[in-house]
Amino acid sequence: MRNVYDCVEAFGKLLDKEYHLVLGRKNKSVLLQINFDKKECFHLMGLQYLTDRPELAHDRGKNLMQ
């Protein structure tokens, strides 16, 4: 990914996706459900570590991917 915009655009394509995985071993299984929320994009890109940008400290789901 070249920049933050590319990351947000790529993550946006995942918002309508949902994965259901069944993990099993020795006659026991666990269902793992993976879905994507726009508030998680900020965290997955590691932007919470940018300490020089105080404007990023607000609600992360508000302005991302509108």
C-alpha cells in the first residue's frame, strides 16, 4: 500500500464481508466468525501510535470511510 488512503480504500472493500470458519480437532469444533467494522481500520493500520497528531485522538469511526 502506498499511503493511508490506499489502506482505507482496501479496507472498505472488506466491510460487507463476513467469514465463518470451523476449527476442529479431536471431535471438538469451534466456530470463528470474522467481520469488519470501519472503526477497526484505524487500529489495524497502527495509527494509534502517531503521537504527533492530536487530532487523531477522537472517535475513529466517525470520519473514516464516509
